[in-house]
Amino acid sequence: MQNRAAIRKEALRLRSLFEKKGAQPVETDILQPAAALLDLYGEDIRARAFVTVDSQKGELMLRPDFTVPVAQMHMEHGAESACYTYAGEVFRRQNECRDRPIEYFQVGIELFHIGNPAYADARVFSSIYSMLGNLRLKPAIGDIGILMSAVEGLSTINRRKRALMRHIWRPGRFRTLLDRYSGRMPVPNSRAELLASKDPMSNAGQVIGLRTASEITERIEALREDAATKPLPEHVIELLDEILEVGGKPEASLKRLREIELDMPVIVPAVDGLEKRLEAIENCGIDLNALVFEASYGRTQMEYYDGFVFGFYSERHSEMPPVASGGRYDALTRRLGRGRMVPAVGGVIRPGLTLELEREG
Amino acid sequence: MSVKIGVPSKGRLMEDAFKWFGLKGLKAVHGGLEREYSGTLDGILNVELVMLSAGEIPRELSVGRIHFGITGMDLVREKLGLWDRRVVETVKLEFGHADLVIAVPSFWVDVNTLDDLDAAAAAFRRRHGFRLRIATKYHRLVREFLRNHGVADYQLVDSQGATEGAVKNETAEAIADITTTGVTLRANHLKILEDGVVLKSQAMMYRALCAETSDEDKATLNELLMRFKQN
């Protein structure tokens, strides 16, 4: 067990470095109202966060991260450009890996920046990069926004696009939807029978609960529309797969995406964004060849990120969680701001891990 | 010390457990008075039966206060995180069969699979402004199952009894509960999703992995294991 005082000291040292780069220090409550987090993450968060109950305030969650409360605070009070830093404990249940700590320190930066997103991405990334300089970590970067723009640009009905976007962070369900929309997977018998029936509600049985008969009729209409829609062509599915497989040196990956965009011009703006970001990172004095690009990076664990994503790994300790990670979360600010949106990007460092690596030398 | 076996303290599970011991040539005997919650096995020494609520047996196994325990697979998997590091499934007992299933109102003609449930949940949330509620007492099992199948926009609401009535009472839109015949579900106007079986459960003899065992107990434990596994 590491010395807690040493970790706190390291956390404050890292925070002061963020402050020197112009970030304003902020604090958040440790006990967060559970409802907001549950609405954002869904029920799955209960498996990862500690929940407790207060007789007055209802369900509360021990802060599983800082990003949501800091973004919440910003959207309530400011919603302009701003840059914050923080240091403190976060709490995570570890049902599957019980050797991992359930509470640990995070030091982070959150940059709300109206204007040039490539600049903002590079500023956050390079700040963290420079602070981890001598630890021999492998930085990985990705961009979930490229897949999102490909889905957004599919020639199909909106309902299908919305369903795919909703499951962009759940690769299994996303794949099932693609298989169904492309006709690779047959429609289940029960649905085929439902669609063949002239009056599906005739023998439906007693109406109970809050979901009304009209909601059911509406969904049947949606299913009919879906059944009448042309399947997604095989070559479009292949292009999506090709996007997901892009990986390697950033410049080679960019070149590969430029090839794919010839067959899928809708991703051009997103690929332009990647190119500008890589330039901006290079302008900060970082050698792009030291980075690894993966188009599908962070797709399963980093659910509120919707563009640039990154993580720093120890190659010597493959079992160690990322020492630092972060990304862009524009859509989160829109949800927290109830319509208002401020482009935002942020990242965290785990001082417990940086200390551990430093001690090894 | 002696080898302790946790046995359900009442009802059908207790009767079936006693019958099962009988089939193995180990007649279970209540200690002293009829109502005392302990007993022994005829035909083997150094064994103590500890009568417990079936719901408490997983916890007693996990901390090693009992060496063996008879309880439902559903209870062990729901109550013990990383259950397979704490207990071993020794023998399936072939009674107490029950399936943990996801059920929705029968009149939801558009919802027959998890795929449908997911789509219905998304639309429900847009319309009603809150996540579709699923009433259950099996929070861990149901959450893991729905996550593995990529269902979103739902919430679990706790229901410790009469769960089948939750939809009619408008405290939930769907339920996840144990069923054996499905009669209660049908009587409450509910149907099981085609791919909505979360767990096929039955009574199981579990062995605790961390129970303290003396040399004498070890011999007893091995003999019991042999007798349990004999046909």
C-alpha cells in the first residue's frame, strides 16, 4: 500500500502544474446526487460506483469521476470558455478485478473552449504529455467522431441512424443492429408474424401499466417502416468495418482514412478535424511517431466521449490501468446544459500510478 | 469442531433437502425438539446440520462459517460477487428448479425479444421522461444480463415480493423474477421474452472455499464429498 500522504502531495504538485498552464482550481462534492449520473450512464453505473441513501436527499453516489460534476457546475454558472483543474479521490467498485483499488486520486483538467477544437484538444493532450514526460508511457489516441460521422451520413432512415448512434459505445449491440439492417441476420419469427398480421392488437390481452396501446401502435408503425427500408448495402458495412480497423502510426492512419473517404465522402469533415488535431499536436513539439492511433480506441469504456480520445499506458506493466486518459465530450455539455452546449475536452492523471512508476525509475 | 452443512430451514426446499440426504443413505435427523434449528446425519459422525434461511446460506458459505450449504444457484450468484472464487458447485440436487426471466405485459405485441425491449425502452424514455422500470430483487444478475445484451435506457426498481403485480400497480413497466411454471406470470397478464432467460436455477450443494477445517474434519469432508457424488 502506497503512502497516501505522498500521493496527495504528488496530486497537488500535478494540479499546480495545470494551474501554471492557466487552469483555475475547483472542488466538487464527494457525494453526488445519483439521479444525474444514472440518467447519463444508465443502470450500469451502479456496478461501478458506490451508492448510498440519505433519507432527505435520496440516492447519492460517491464521486466516480470529476468530469460530470465539473461540467455540471460550468453549465449552470458559466457556459463560456473556461479551464479548470482539480485533485481528489474518486471511488469505483471493482467487482471483476478485486486487486484494483476502490478509491484513488485523480488530477485533471477540463477545458471549455469556444473556437478552434484542434487547438483545445492539443492543449489538453500536450499538457498531460509534458507532465508524464519521463515515465516512458505509450500514448494512444483515437477519434470516435469518425465512426459517428459515418453513421450520421448513412443513406437510410433516421430511425436506423438514431438506433446506431445510441449504441455506438456498445460494440455488441451496434454489430447486431448492423447485421439486421444489412439483412445478414434474419428478422425473428415473432416479428415477421407481427408484421404479417392485419390487426396485431386484436388478441393482445389486458392493457396494464404505463406504456399505452398507442405507444405499441407507434412502434409497430416504426417496424413496418423499417421492414420496407432497403437493406444497407454490403459495401457500406465493409467501409464501416474498415474505419473501425484503422490503426497504427497517426500519419499512416490519416492516409488510410483519406482513402476510405473517397468511397464515403460524409466522413471528410471528421477526417479534416483529425488532420488539424494532429498538426496542432505536432506544433506543441510532440513527435507524432511516438503515438499510436486506433479509430475504435476507448469505444467500450469511455462512453461520454464523442470525438478525440486518448490514454497513456505503461508498456512494462500491461496489467496496469491507463496512467492518464481523457477526451472530448461536447454532447455531454449539451445534455447537462439542457440544450446549451460548450465544446469541451479534458483528461485525468492518476498520481498513485505516476509515483509507483517513478519509484521504479 | 465438526463439518457444518447449511440446510434451508423451512418449506419445500427443506423437505427436498432431507429427502436428498435420504437417497444418499444419510438420514437427516432434527436435533432434540422438532423445532430446533440444528440436526445431524445418521450414518456419518462429526457432521452438524445448521438450519438457515436459504437466503443467508450464500453469505455463511462465503465467510466460511459452514463447510457445505444447500441453496439456490440464483441466490449464490446474486449475492456473492466473484462467487466462483468463494464457493464450488459440488452437486446439482435436481430440485428447486426455477428460471430467472424477464417478462413484459402480454399486450406488448411488439416486444418479444431483448432487441425489442431495448427499442421500446428508448421510445418509452423519450415519451415519459424517465427510464423504463424493471421490478426485481435480482439486481446484480439482471443488470449483468442486460449489459451483456446491450439493453439501455432501463432502470431497476427494487421489489422484494409480489413482483408480478408491479406492472398492474404501475410501479414498473416490466419485471425480472423467478418462475417455475409461468402460471403466476400469465395470471398477471405477463409474458416471458423469447431470449429473456437470465438464469436456469436449481438447488445446489455448495462447498465453501475458505472454511477452516481440522484434520479430522478433512476426513469427514472427503467422505461426505464421496457420498454426495455417489448415485
